[in-house]
Amino acid sequence: MIEIPARLIRNHSQKAPDWLNSLPGAVERYVAEWDLTIDGDVLSGEASLIVPVARRDGTQAMLKLQSLNDESESEALALRTWHHDDVVQVLEDDPATSTILLERLEPKTLDEHPDPVEATRILAELLTHLMAVPAPPGVRTLADIAAGMIEDAPRLIPQLEDSAERALAWRFVAMVQEVLPEPGDRLLHWDLHYYNVMAGKRQPWLVIDPKPLAGDPGFELMPAVWNRWEDLVATGDLSQAIRNRFDLMLDVTGIERERALAWTAGRILQNVLWFTADGDTRIEDELKAVADALLA
């Protein structure tokens, strides 16, 4: 019925072969249960299969299938909790499998906006709307995520081969520890960057693909800083460009600077720990550039 995209096979053939093998049958099941017709070539994200479909009344939609985990299990809940003018609409969902039927958006992301400063402003305005909403019960918490990072740090930071980088990572740990007693209660997207905002028919731009958390909005800024990296490099002054983008996000959202810096240190630490767990022994240049620009 469908052909699984190569990227999805590459990403999941080792860690989730059963889920990959189940996808053709799952598509057939939801097409039947939700009375859909496939009307385009299948697509994929890094961790999901996207099938263009039409509903019985002719409404175009996208069927999203993904493995059930702590990132996907609250996606539909979050999208239904935020205001519908800010996010893609959920038409149907099955909480048992994290399968979602979403409205069809335009095939254009905010990453394609020709003005990087205006793209950041749009992203910040959307974040301002999202962060006004308290997290519903049952969403995983930033408190738990941050506590897990602090717990993992003594095992992973010593694997960094450079002493200055180890000291920098421990500084990130200390900054997170300072703000951890007040982790926040807002409904966070966790991965709000330019690729996760798409052009819509009913609104110019709509947010997609949350990995919901309950926590402090300061934790949301790093993806906006780290993506569209080539635009920052093109300015000729990378550090200043990073600061300008960060400051624009703060100006639009009103997020308090010191907490934003602490939680951005937490996002950098999170990536350092992930990469170190995968065998890296140096901090990535882009992460160090953000740290140098914002935290020096």
C-alpha cells in the first residue's frame, strides 16, 4: 500500500524494526477507521511517517504515524491545548499509538522566509502565544529532564578530552542547578525552530511537531538560536549575530534574561551530554559558539 521512505528506514531499522514493519498495516488500519483516501506520496520526518490523505468530505489532511514514546505521547494533547490560531489542528488522534490526523498545511516552512530577522520575529511572536498557556496535567516536566541531566553529568562530562571544555560543562551544570528549584509550569514546545513552523491556509504561520514539556519558557530559546546557522555566519560577526538573535527573542517574548541564559546553558548541556553519550569527546563548535557569545 505504501513504500517506507529511506530516511525513516535509516533512522529506525536498528532501534525500532518492529515499528517500521508495522507501518503499512497501521496506515491501512487508520485509513479504514477514519474513512480516508490516500492522495499523495508519503513523506517522513526524522521519526514519523506522513501520509497525505483526504477525508470523506474531501478535506485534505496529513496522517502522521510515529512510535509511542515520552516525546510523542502528549503531542495531540498539546496541540489541542494551545490556541488553534497558533498551531496545526488535530482532526483525529489515537492516544494508544500517538497516531494523529492533522490539517494539511502549505509545503513551506519558516526556514524558507527570505528575511532571517523577520523569521526570528515571527518565531518569537508564536512563542509568546504558546508560553502564555499553562501545561495540562500529565505532560512530562522540565524539572525531571533537568534533574536527569544533573544526574548524568558526573558520568559523561569526564569523557570530554579537553579540560577547558569539561570546566565549561560543569559551569552549565551549576547554572541549571540555580534555576532548577523554580522550573516553571508553562506548556513548552521543546523544539520550536524554523522548520517546525509551516505556512497555513487559515493563518500565515502555524506551529507543528511539539515534544511537550511543562516548564520555564527560557528553555525554548536555543532551537531558534541554533537553526538557520548559515544566516548567522553570513553576517561576518558570528558572536554579535547570535546575541542579536537572542536579544530579539527576549525583546518580543519578554522572557527574563538571566533565567533565559541559565536555561539556554541547560539546552547546551543537554546536547553535550547526548553527544558525549554517543561517543563524542569534544563539544561541537556551534554549541561553543553560542556559549561564547551568550555566556562568556
